[in-house]
Amino acid sequence: MPMRSKTKFKIKIGPPKLTRYERARIIGARALQVALGAPVLIKLEENISPDPLLIAERELELGVLPIIIRRKTPSGEYQDIPLKYLLN
């Protein structure tokens, strides 16, 4: 079995963290999924209300969402970045 070298993921397009627009899009899309019955990926504590927006925000903060962000340039070049590399 070939050994894979551990290389650090390099973000070539955009800032090294999640932009406010990407954050809003992720939270909105995930809140809609939760509202329509998708399974929640975190354990709900008693002090958290079952509001889909709050659940989506908490899932994003904890980094449990399996989401990939696609950033594009005007020339058509793009890069797929796993969400875990954009969270600080």
C-alpha cells in the first residue's frame, strides 16, 4: 500500500477564512434542511431552543457540517475547499 504524504491544504482563492456571505449561505441552507426534517448533527442541550437557525449556527461553530465551499474566479478557475479549513 503506497504511503500518502501529509501535505497541508493550501487555499489559493479568496481569504483564508469563511466570508460572511458564505457563512450566511451555509446557515440558511442548513436551517432549511433541519426545518424540513433532516437529522441534527449535534446533541441538543436542554437550554437550546429547537429553532433551526440556532441549530444550524451551532453545527457550523462546532465544525460538524460535511460541506465543501466552491470559490470561483471571474476567469472560470475554481477551488473546492472543505469547510474545516475555513473555520478558525
